[in-house]
Amino acid sequence: MTASAPRRFAAIACAVLALADAHAAAGPIAPAAGTAPVEEVLVTGEQPGPGMWRVSNGEHELWILGTLDPLPKHMTWRSREAERVIAKSAALLAPPAVSVSVGFFKGLAALPTLLRARTNRGGRTLKDILPDALYERWLALRDRFLGDDDAVEQLRPSVAARELYKRAIERSGLVSGDGVWSVVEKLARRHGVPVTAVTVDLPLADPKGTIRELQQIPVDADVACLGSTIAALETDLEPMRQRAGFWSRGDVDALRHLPVAGQQAACLDAVMAVPELRTQVLALREQLADRWLAEAVQALSTHQTTFAVLPIGRLLEPDGWVSRLRARGFTVEEP
């Protein structure tokens, strides 16, 4: 691995996040007049969420809470068992994250390039780019969730997909975010439990160059991202609502058996369609896994009790991070 590899990883992470959220920063899009309301998730009030995974090394234990995104909008998470474990923990492992640093003036200089990267080249619209059948499906969902907004038509398919997905989630009674982690963090502060950040720190040396790299994503891959998002919203809103309900009520077995749409994977594949980016994204993913596993092993060696928060997919997938701890000889008890 070359000395410049970390900067390359940072470039990918920063640009993907910027492209995903750039349109949202422009302000809200009004819903289309007369559109039918979407049935909301019928989970409200205080909910316990799922039980925790327990990983042990002799008398030392690591308790892991699996989080889900999105969750019901009007739900308040509270688990008295989680509170009890947090209160006696010596450390709290934060969810893994990429920390990207870029100089203020370099960021400003990259802004025009970023704005150009959000839209289609040559002034083309989604109607010009999408196959006719896919464009008709896009229009149906756009009118349902975004309204008749001509500005959306100028966006790259992957950026339009992100905006469509976010608004569909909101109007379905769901909310994305880190609400559960925020509660856990407050409980840790209340009980004086130190938080261990699990981050890969990646400086970004050339933000404009990074954005230009992402502009090399083939149009077909960009279109596939929007196509997969449309398919997920046509078929997966109800399973998504069901997953949110199962998580809220702590039904882990039901979560295991409910299929998950591949919308996010398809959009990541668009980035990975550029060969040099694919290698770097995979390496970044492994860096995050290695960093979390190292912190988990250290905690199990040092502390009597540690609490951690991970996306529940990392806990349920057969080759997930908890499975790697089991493979290293630790005892894993599932809820």
C-alpha cells in the first residue's frame, strides 16, 4: 500500500457524502398538491428495541446493541437493560465512522466542482438519460414524494436517487438518523462512562481531484443506482416499515427472516464501477472493520464490562464483525 493511500480513501468518502447530501442542502421540496398520503408506521411511544449481543472473554464482557436505520418517527427508544449495562461499563465503543479533514480554503475552492458534479453534463435532464420505461416510473414516485420540481430533473441519477429515497422515508412515518446512539451517549455521560471513538482518520489533500474522479462513474452505473432505488420504493416500503416495527419491539428473529432490499449496495456499486475506486473503497471498508475489531478485542482484554453500538446488519450477517470475534475464540450469545 502506498503512502498516498489514506488520502485516496479520504477522497472517496468525502466526495460520496458530499454528492449524496448536496441537493438536500438547497432546501425543502414542496410535496405535490393532491398526492395521496403514505400510511405511517404504527409504532409510537416508548419502545425497548432488540436484546443485546453478549461477547465474553472469561469474566470480561462486551454488550452490543444493534441499531436500525430508518426507525419509526414517533418512537422513543428506552431499554432498561441497556441502561443497567451502560451504568456499570468501563467504556463505550462508538459506532465506527470515517473522519475526513479538508482545509477551509480547499473546501471553498472545490465547491464549484462539486456543484457541477451534482448535475448532468451538457445540461441534460433525467428524461434525456433514463430509458423511457424507467423515466415513467421515476415520474410516478417523484410526483408522489417530491412534487413537480424541475430542479430535480437536472440532477445526476444517483443524486436524484438519494433525494427521492430520503423524502419517501420521511413521508412513510420513518426517520433516518442516530437517535438511538444519541440516547446511549447521554446515558454514558450521565454515568461517567468514557466514549472510545472508533474512527479512521483520513485527510483529504485534493478535493477537486476527488470530485473529478467520481465524475468518471459510467452513466449506466449512475442510472442503475436510481433504478434500484425506484425498485426498492416500489416494493420495499412495507418491508422497511415492518423491519422498523420488528426492531422497536425487539423481534430479532423476524428481522433475520425479512429480506433487505439492495438499494444502498447498488448505489455503492456505481462508485465502485470505476476500477481504481473499487479497490480503495474495499480497503477503506476493511480498515473500519479492523479498527472496530481491534478496539473490541482491547476492551475484552482490559475491562470487566464494555458497551458498544453497531448497525444491526453487522450483527446479523453470517460473516459480520461479531462472527469474526467468534472465529477468534470469543464466546458470543445472541438475543
